[in-house]
Amino acid sequence: MATIGRRAYAEMYGPTVGDRVRLGDTELWIAVERDCTVYGEEVKFGGGKVIRDGMGQSQRSSKTAVDTVITNALILDHWGIVKADIGIKNGRIAAIGKAGNPDVQPGVDIIIGPGTEVIAGEGLIATPGGIDAHIHFICPQQIEEALMSGVTTMLGGGTGPAAGTNATTCTPGPWHIARMLQAAEAFPMNLGFLGKGNASLPEALDEQVVAGAMGLKLHEDWGTTPAAIDNCLNVAERHDVQVAIHTDTLNESGFVENTLAAFKGRTIHTYHTEGAGGGHAPDIIKACGENNVLPSSTNPTRPYTVNTVDEHLDMLMVCHHLDAGIAEDVAFAESRIRRETIAAEDILHDLGAFSMIASDSQAMGRVGEVITRTWQTAHKMKVQRGALPEDNARHDNYRARRYVAKYTINPALTHGLAHEVGSIEAGKLADIVLWRPAFRAYGRSECVHPDAAAGALPADVRRVRRRDSGDCRHVRLERRAQQRHRCAAWPAQTPGRGEEHPQRHQGRHDPEPLPAAHGG
């Protein structure tokens, strides 16, 4: 039997069992745990390669062949680190295993046919598309920034550049929710919107969930009192949706103990649980020790380094409508920025006590840096604390799986999306990011997504984007989005005096028919 050297094999097909891969310039190494290929029967596209008619490509129709195959990718996910081919059909992951032509090759469980497109995954790391679960939807440009960093799902709230949106992640009321859902159809990004949860009676919250809110958000700027917390969680329990909370920094309506008591053991997602982004000062961080609390961080505090504290005060003043000339506003800001709890946040992430990292987008956050800062935190903890007990001197597989989960499966589980996104598993949406290992910690990526065209390189027909150095040829998302969905995404024109209101198309995002305009 012919053999090939390990280095030559890795250069041709990517690493296999026994090989290790360094993540960027970090001190993190991952080792291949399993390889789904049949040695000698690997498939690869290109001149003189295997995926040709009668060889690696079968005669099967689209009934049994996949639409797209990613060949020889190294999958890094919460469930393991595996080398495999990934088959995609109808925008979903059909199988993870060995691709090829079953008529002439053994062990094939992903059939390549004439209708199959190929994405070369050799030498690349495949991860699930990132999920940013803390977004202020201030402007559409942030979608492109997140997309190019490897994020394919954005959850949060807002209505655009309004004061309420700048400070809080809420899309308040059925009308705003309907308009945001309508506009969301224009973008190649999974978007979910949180309604405003600050109310002491249920009716106004019920109607937001019915209108399409995927959850509710409690924010101190709207008054996160124990009564509002209890009422919001009651509504969420009834509708089976998640609640996210930004607690009371000023401790006006109670202390952290009062807030925890108002939870009454019900599950809740606590935003920026360390507190620099807001929450009971100085001890909101203790919430991460509660069994029913799902804690997340926002990326400005990730990881704690020499400039982390210095940049936060001005950022806070700008984002929360504070005035540097008012002593009380300055004191409010200073109460939230504590180097001790920010430093502790690093350790709590490494222990798994903090389970998610998000951005906070343009409100004390950086929408394009969720993934970068997650891996920087992992690197810092490796240097500071050494290998985890589950790892060894050869690899950091367990730590890598823990940290990739912080922006993939954990927010998906938290917000009820794990049946659709959050991991590379059969049946889920094909939200897959391909990374060059040399740039693993710096957002140099390609993305594969069920939605095609928008945001792609001009030569591509899939939603596949590169971010290698010097390549900025991608199509502007907002321009393409307007072209694709101009009629659907923009409100109808208001009629003049005496004219009848034009009949609107009542799509699934309209909670009720829009009222006619009144002349005079």
C-alpha cells in the first residue's frame, strides 16, 4: 500500500489524527480527536484532483446528492474536534462524515453529484457561526461588521438611532417589533428581537411576544424593579421565552439580594454580569453563583489588560446619555468600573462559571470583536493559569471547546435556538465559519450560510466571504439589501390630504392592519 508523509498529507488534506494545530499566535493548541475519512479515498476539488465525473463525483441526482460539500475541514465545536467532510442540503447540514462517490468508494455517507458545489476546507478550521446575544440595533452597518467577524446570529433590541436604543436592548411595542422584523428580511443574518420587559402588569408585555418578540429585556434605564422583574418573568414563563436583564446599578429599588429573590428560581440571562456594563454596584457578579442565572459578559472587559479600565469611563458616559459636568452622573459611571471584578471575570470564565460572551454592539461594546476577544481571554488564561485539569501538555482541547461554546451553543441554548443554530450538527442551519489557523484569534474568516449572495465576493454565488489581509472586495450589505427587499422593507408612503391610504401587503410581520391616514 502506498504511503505519504504526515507533513505532505497535512499540506494536501489538512491535519489528521495525531496532528496538532496552533490557534493564531496564541498559546492554545488543539489536537485532532477523530478523522472521518477513509485514508486513500479522500476527496478534493481541482485540476487533476478526485472530485471529477466517475471518480469522486457520482451520477446521482439532487434527490440523494448534497447541494454543497465542505471537504476535509477540521471541525472545532463544543462536542469535539473532528476532521470531516460536511454535507449541506436545502440550507441545512445534512451529514458530517466522508464525502464522495459510493459507486466506487467505500465508507461514503455524503454523496457528491453533478449538482454539488464544493467549498475547499483543507487546512481550515470550521466552527459554528457565532451568536451575539447582546445587540443594540442602532444602525444596519453593524450587521456587516459582525458578519465579517464570523457572527451569523444577532439577538437584542432597538429601533435604530434612538436614545432608548443607544442605552437599552429593547424593541418596544408591537409596531416597532413588526417594522424591525420586516426590515430584518433584507439581511443575510439571523436576527432576533427582544421586547421591553419593564412593566408591572402583563398586558403590554403579552402583546409584544404575540407580535413576534423572541424574548423580553429588563433594563435599569426603564426601571428594573422587583415588581417589573416578577411580572416579566411571569409573562416569559407563560409564553416560554427568555428574559434578559440589566439590573439596578444605583440600588434604588433594592440590592442584588432583592433582585435575586424576585427571580424566584426562574431562569434568566444576566447581561454583563461582572457589572462594568451595568448592574448592582459593587456586587452583581455574585449572581453567577445562582443555579437559575445564565451569566454573560460583554467584550470591552474581555480580557482584563492594562487599558481595560481606562477606556471604560468615557465609553460609559457616551453610551448612557450621561453628562460629565454633572457630579452625580460621573459618580454613577465610576461606580460601575471596578478593576477587581473585571479581573475576577477572567477567572470565572475559565472555570466555566460565566458561560457566554457577547458584544453590547455600539453601546459599550464592539460588534466585530466577540470572537477575537473570546480567544484572547482563553489565551490569557492559558498563560496565567496553565492547562485545565481536563487538558494536558500536548493540547488544550477542553479549553478550546469551552471557549467556542461561549459564543455558539451556550447563547443558542439560553435563547431557545439550539435546535436551529449554535453547533455543527446534522439538521441545523448551515451557519458555518471557516478560519485560517494562522488568523484564528483575529477574525480572518470565510462564512457559509443558507442565505446566498448578499455580502459575498463579486465572483461568488454563495454567502462566502474572505477576510484575508488586504481583501475588501465584498459587496456592501446595506446597498444589496435595499435592492433585494426595497418594497418589503420600507414603509408605504403616507397619502396626501383627501387621498385613500394604499392597501398594504399584510405579511406575517404585521401584527394588525395599519390604520388609514386622516386628512385635515
